[in-house]
Amino acid sequence: MEAVLLCSRVVPRGTSLERNRKLSFRHLNKHLKCSSLPADSRNTPFLRSFEAIKGPSSLRYPPSPVRKGSSFLPKCSISTSTVSDSDNPFLSKFRQLVNKVFQLKVKPFDAVKLALLLSISTLAAKKIVTLAFDPFFWMYFSWTWLFWPWFIALGLAGYGVYCFRKHWLGEANAFEQLGIVTSVFTWLTLVPPAYFNGYLEGWPFVFFLAYHYFFFFNVSVRKRLYGDYYARTHDPKWDVNTPLWSRVLFGVGVMVGHWLAAFEGPELHRLPGGWANVGIWGLITVTMLMHYDSTLYLARYSEKVVVPTAVVQFGPYRWVRHPIYASTMLLFAAYCTALRAPLSLLFLVAVCLVYYSKKAKLEEELMVESFGEKYLDYADKVRHKFIPFVY
């Protein structure tokens, strides 16, 4: 029964009350609880089964004075089954949130900016999640067959520019210097073949690692001699550099040469494998050994790895006067050979010869100024600068 009205003057059948009080049932949407019945009448099993539960918003009537022998209405309490708005947990949390917003005193323009930022973040997150669960994005990812993600290349390039700016200001740490090198070598060895092929395979990965290993030979020599990787202060006159425009043109020429090699060569999956690549591995090995020996011999006869204390005539210096520059050209030649790009090889060698010839001339003038006849005798004995028996 949905509602019960107790304490009426009509007594249900089978129920006895004192003073001829009668009890009836009426269908209401309220629960009325009688509180003026005698204790012995309220303890009957029938009434106990019909006592209503007191709700949170009960309406209580104040007690009225009772005179002996007079008739009166019972004192009842009314409770509803509905819940007030103040006790609704959702509405209370919403009010708390609104109060916090008003306490922050957010301006309308700030609210618009916050909403715009939230919308952009949501859209970016949706795009990333969609891309991450796209099978066509991941189907080519492996060490031998890699679909090229352009957003990684562009992000790495931006980070490289940022690190280079800090390096130009003298504020870059070791990790940021590594970021510059990795960004440059990515756009030299990985991005060009990935752009023209749509995937990466084989040799680009090899030369990406080889370029890093080649570049960090100088750093490893410092570690071997001094126990750390940092350059020492020295006389700035030994920091021989060509004009800025010459260095910029050299960097552009090297970048163009690598892109031409990727464009000129066949598709990566058509490059021959097996024993046909033994010569390329031999070129890489000779390049690494030549560069390492040249750097090590030069460091042993130099103060703080930069300032020479004697004319080095051992190791690769017996064949050419500038073996470090020669090993760099040999590394570029090995890259073009691996991609089967002979015209790009000639272009890169020409760019290197023009730039390194100017830089080598400045260095030799400084060596003659410092060592005089000793270096002139060495130059007469070793007549070739970069390529043995050729140039």
C-alpha cells in the first residue's frame, strides 16, 4: 500500500483501540505517523506493520494541550518521498563549481581563450589517437621497412634550430649539441630517401649511425686524453674558419648533394645486396679508421687537442696533408656509392674540394708561421692535400 492514514475515527475490522478511536486507510501520496496513540495500542502487530518511516523533510505539527475527557485529533508527522534540491549531490557539486569560477574572477576574454585552448587540445588529442590506431600508419614500421613520419622530421628540425641558436650564444649543453648533430644527420641521410621512396630500407639507416660515429671521434679523443668530453680554452688564432658566407654555402651544397643522391639513385628495394656491397663496407671501414687515426695522432702532438706542438708526419699524414678533410669527403663518397648516385658523388666531392682548399690554405699559412722550415719540408715531402697521388 503506497500511503496509510492512521489515527482516523473509523476503526478497521479486527482492530481495537481505546476510547473508541477508529482507524481507516486512505490512498494518499503521504506517510502519516501517529504519535498520540497509547503505548499499548501502538505496540500491536498490526500498527507496527503500518508505521511510516520518517523522511528528511518531515513536517511536524506542534503538540496541542489535551484535556481529560475531550476528543482531539492525533499529532502526526508528514514525510514525502521526494528529495530536496539542496540534498541532490549533482546540483551541490555544480553549485560548488560555479562558486569556484566566481571566486577566480575569470574575465570573459580569458574564458574565451581557455575555451579555445581546450578545443585545440581536444582536437589534437583526437588526431593523435586516430593516427595511433590507424593500421596503415603502423604497417610499415620496422627496421627494414619504415613508413616516414614527416611530423617527427619537422619537429626534430625545429628542435635542432632551437639548439643551434643556444649553441651560437654559447649556452647549449651536451644534450642540446647532440640534438643539433642528430637533426642535421636526419635531414642528410634519412629524410631525402624517405621523401623520394616513401619508406626507408637498408643503407640510410647504416649511414645515419655511421655519420654519428664519425662526428664523435673528436669527442672520444678528448675523453681518452682528458677523461671528459669538453673542449679546453686555447689560443683563438687556431680556430681557423672561412668567412660566414663560405660556410653557409658549403652547408647548403652538402645538403643539396645528399638530396640529389636520393633523387638520382634507384628505389631502395632495387639496390643490390649480398656480395655487391662488400666494397661499400670496405669504404666505410677505411673512412672510420682514417678519421680516427688522424684525430688521434693530431691530438697527441697538440696542446689541448687544438694547438699543435709539432708537425705530425705519422699515420695518415704520411699520405696526405689533411687526412681529416679527406676522410669526410670519403664518407660522402661512400654514401653516394651505396645509393648508386655517381653524379651526386662528383658534385659533393667538388663542393668539398672548393671549401676545404680555402680552409686548408689558411691552416697551412698558420703552420708555416708557427713551425717555419719544418712544415715547408713536410709539404715538399707530402705534396697532396686530400687525395693520394691525385690532389
